[in-house]
Amino acid sequence: MIRLGALERAVMNCLWAAEHAMTVREVHEALLADRQIAYTTVLTTLQRMSRKGLLTQSRDERAHRYRAISSRADMFAELLADALGVMDGEPGAFVRFVDQLDEGDRAALRDALDRGTEAHRDM
């Protein structure tokens, strides 16, 4: 299960918002808007996240560029599926979650599932 700390979430938010792969300096400057943080801390965090398989790292002349491997929606879906226990065909907590919903929320979930099924049929 992917668990992100506060700094890792902030880094991912920067990378998801960017239209291009970002250098350490670009990520550092973006993070400085909300917090005081050392350049080396950002560098170490990006390298660690790359080793975890969350980011791609590429060389561009003298700088490394980082990009999120998964979109925000894909990562959220993976986390949600894992948290609800729907991996490997095991409904687990998902069934318990649905049982807790009121009828209005169940109807909204049914509609969303139907829309998703229809979208996949059109592909």
C-alpha cells in the first residue's frame, strides 16, 4: 500500500500540477511558497520517491527531471481499492462500506458504476 507523508504529498501535488517533468530546483521553488524547506531535503525526497517507484527520473543536460508515474486519480483509485480490500477479488471492507451507505448514496454509487461500465464498453 502506498503511504505518502506530508512532504511526499506536497511533492506529488507539485508534479501533478506541472505540465512537464520538473527539476529539483522547480519543485523546491514551488514548495517554498508554503513552507521553509532545504533544497537537499527536496532532492533526497525526490530520489527516495523515485526508488519507491512513484516517480520517473530522467537526465536533461545537467539536471534530473522528475514526473509522477501515476495520475492523481489512478493513485487515489489504487489506494481506495487497497483500503477497501477489493484487490485480488476480495470484496472485504468494500461490502461493509456499501452496507453503511444510505439509499441515496447507494443510488449515486450505482449510477457511477453504470457510467463506468458504459464508458468501458465504448472503448
